[in-house]
Amino acid sequence: MTDSTTSSQAQPEQPQPRPSRYVPRSRLLKGLVLAVVIVALVVWIGRWFYHQHTHVTGDDARVVTQEVTVSSRLPGRITDFSRIVGDQLSQDDVVARLYNQPAALQLEQLKARVKRVQAQLAMEQQQVALASDQLSGGIEETAGQLQADLSAVTAAKAALDQARKTYERSERLFRSGQVSGQKKDEDYYTYQAAKADFQHAQRQVKVDRSALANAHNGMMTGPAMTLPKPDLVRAQLAVTRQSLAEAKAALKQQRLEVTDRVVRSPVEGIVDKTFVEPGEYVSPGQPLLMMHTPDNVWIEANIKETKVHSLRPGQPVDIAVDAYPDQTFTGHVQVIGHAATSQFALLPNPNPSGNFTRITQRIPVRIRIDQGPRARLSPGMMVVVDIDVRDSAGRDAQASR
């Protein structure tokens, strides 16, 4: 036992194998993937911080448009209304019709009234022409009678002078006994008759002159003047013209009323909501439907007041519409509001208790859509806006301030 043990202890020790440095490929691949993930995460975080520094993002945004309310100007019962939500309307398309039979009858009455006044006006115009002709003829006739009577006065004056001279000569001859008393008396009576004729002719001239003056004023009697003075007819003609103007104005107003009983679309657009049904009675101004123009839409974003200082009109905006996640929309800042949305709340908070909680307010920002199918956007759709606040040189707008 001792010998065998001693021999075994005398044998030299065998060298131990060194540990291998071989790394499994799976561990190497895992390390590489981890490194790539870390780098990607660092890049993503860096890009996120850069994006947060150069962009303002708002998720409290929606599509807004100008809603047009179509209503009736007149009261009445609806006889025709077949529009539904989603209908496409062109400008002046019929929206609804109101009961219009009484208005149509009134229109016919006013048309007949206008025609009657027009006929009366034509008759009075003819009366003016006829009265003018009659007045001219009467004046001419009276002036001719005056001239004739003036000639008669001249003739009567000459006859009077001749009779007077004859009587004076007969009276001298009678005194000398050369003529008889009968002859003297005959010449005397002839002289008296000539004097009476002369006085009668003078009185007739006065009558003719008065008649001529009356003729100029249209005051003639008899068949010579059967119509009033032309000036009076012209005055009546002016009244008739005014009546015609009033009748035409009433006719125009009635035509407008008949036209307004057919309610038409004021613009081209899409029906968003209807409020009435056929057979209902509507009042003036009562809404019939609401509509909007598809191309006239924009984005209304409520941005935190702490970020508004970075915004400028004209800055580019990326728009993400929840309804169309695969569709790209772009625009730019058009208007930045000057009042917080809380100022227009229906129930303002006056804070009577004195307790105060500071809340970040929202400022409305209007964004115009430059690219993208605006016609597909409906009012009220929720969107997310991403506003690039860098200036034209690529520097941060905050730093430039």
C-alpha cells in the first residue's frame, strides 16, 4: 500500500485546459439589436425634443365652415319640401314652396289695375291734344269775331259821321227854307240810328274782347269747347301718371311676394340638417334647413395660451384628420384669435367665493387648408394640427424673439 501510494505521488501533474473565449452568435446578435434599439430610442427622443421645440401640436381642433340657414321671408303653409340631409344643391335650386293662391289672385288684380290706369292715361293724353286743338280753334274764332266787330265799329263810325254831317246840313237848309221839315226829321232819325249802331258796335267789341280773354283761359261755352282747359287735363294727366306709378310699384311688390313664396337655395352646397316637413306652417325667418359649401371649410384649433406666442400667420401646418388617417392635408395659419374661448362661454365663472384655480386657457387659431380634398371634410370632424413655428431661415421662432 505504501509503495503504490508513493509512486503515484511521484508522477508529474497534468496541465489543466484554459477556458475558451468563444462567444455564441445568439448573444452577439442580441447585443447588436439592443444597441440598435438604444440608438434608435436616443434618435427618436432627440427628434421628439426637437419637434417639441420647433412645432406646436394641438389635438383640440375640428373642421369648421359657414353654415347657411335657409328660411322663408314670408309666412305660409309648406306645400312642397322634399330635401333631405346630404342633398346637393346648386344656387337658386328650389328648396320649398309655400301656398300662394291668394297671392297669385292678388297679382292678377294688380295687373288688371295697371292696365286700367294705362288706358285712362292714354285717354287723357288724347283729351289733352283735343282740348289744345279746341282751345286754339276757339281763340282763333273769337279773335276773328273781334276783328269783324272792330271793322263794324269802323263802318258804324263812318256811317255816324256821315249821318251827323247830313243832319247838320239839313238843319241849316231848313232854317234857310231850302228843305222841308220832313227832310230834316228824316236826316235826324238817320243820324240817331247811326249813333245807336255805333254804340252797339262798340259794346260788341267789348264783349268780343272779354270773350277772347276768356277763350285764352279756356272759358268758352257752346260747341266750340266741349272739354276742360288743356292745363286742367294736363294736371289730371299728372295725377293719372302718379296712380300708374303706384300701381306698378304695388304690382312689383306683389310679384316679389309671389316669387318669395318659392324658397330657393342662396348658395351651392350640401344640406346638413332639415327642420320642417310638408304641410307645416312657417313664420318669417323660421329656418327650413342648414347647408354649407364643401369647398369653404377651414380648421379651428384651440391652442394653449402658453404656446400662442410662437405662432405667426403664414406658418405651415400639417393636418391629420381622424376620419381619413391615410389622407394628407396641409395648410397654414391664417388668423390668431385675440380672445380666449372661455370669454364666450354661455355660463361664465365669476368666482364669487374667492377660491381660484389657475387653468391654462385656449386661444382659437384659424388654419386655412391649402392641399388635400377639402370637399371630403365635414363640419365638426376632429383633427390634429402640427404647426411648424420655425422662421424662414430655419431658426426657432422663439430664439428669434
